[in-house]
Amino acid sequence: MSLIAGVRAMRGVMKDPVIANYLVEELTPGSQNVTDDQLVEFLREKGRTSFHPVSTCRMGTDPAAVVDTRLRVNGFERLRVVDASIMPSIPSGNTNAPTIMVAEKGADMILEDAKGRSAAKAA
């Protein structure tokens, strides 16, 4: 179901007399937004997610993975992704604690690699 279909479905639910008797008016997107173009504009301007973005920069060892197991971006040097986007799926709980864990582990990896580069330069 598209977001537009969702808006239309919710409007249908709200027109049911069981609910409609308690409503004064539709505040958003508002009765003035009826066409697909108007609804798309409203959704682009006001639409937000309640989920924290995760899984947009997948970690793995296969060719489709964006980062490797040390959070390095494939095909780039000295570039890492150290946030919730490397998670394979949305955790069932809040993303705060797992993101902190990813950041702490990523910081450790960055420091380890920096020490390795320093040791190599000194040799």
C-alpha cells in the first residue's frame, strides 16, 4: 500500500460514524489536499518516520555489502561507517544501546588501525 493509499484509507476509517461523531474537522493533511499531487506534496513536506534508520549501509563480506567487518567502506581508503546503518535489521528495542556499541567498537577499530599505521611508518 502506498502512502497516498494509506491517507485515503485512514480518511475512510475516520468517516465511519463510530469515529466521525467525535471529529470536528481533518487537521492534516487537511480537506484541501485531495489530489494525488497534493497528497504527495503534503507527505514530502510533513512525512517523517518514527523509526531510526538502520540497514542502509549493510556490513558483510559479499560483493553487495557496503562495509567490511571492520566497518571500512568497500572501495575506499580510510573511510568508515560507524552508526546504526550497518545493522542488518531494526532491533526489537530502542536503537540507542546497539548504536553506542557499534560506535565504541568502531572507535576501537579506528585506534587499532591508526596504531598499526604508526608502527609501519616507524619501521
